[in-house]
Amino acid sequence: MEVALCVTSQALGAAARRWVEQSLELVSTGQRRGEVREGLLDGVALTVFAPLHGYVGLAVSGVPLPATDERGLDDVIASIIRACRPD
């Protein structure tokens, strides 16, 4: 069991690193195109991914989410877009 958990943890860590790398590239591309506000890549990316990470954490832990079609995710995404759009 311990070996399987270790392999799973390593695979999960590798997948998380790939996701972060791809996400940073998406934000960087958006900045180059003028679709995402200027600023330090890490800071802008944090503005995008912290709310999503928090939302997912709430969802998987069983916290009741708003009873909307998208379960409140549409409001989270709208907030992220407002925070990251160019001035």
C-alpha cells in the first residue's frame, strides 16, 4: 500500500506541475495578446488560479455550493475575468 501511495503521489505531483506550467503559458499568451492585464506573470496567474483552487477545494470537501445551474462557478469565473482584464 505504501509503494502504491508513493507512486500515486508522484504522479499527482507531476500532473500538478504540468498543469501549473500550462496555466502560466496561457496567462503569458493572454498578456502578449493584450487579453490579460500586464504585470508579473506569477501575480496575475495567482489572481486566476487561487479562486479556482479554492472553489474546487470547497466542492470536493462537500461544502454546499450555491444552487445555480453552474453551482456558483459562473460567478467565480466572472470575478476572475474582471480582475484580470486589461485596464
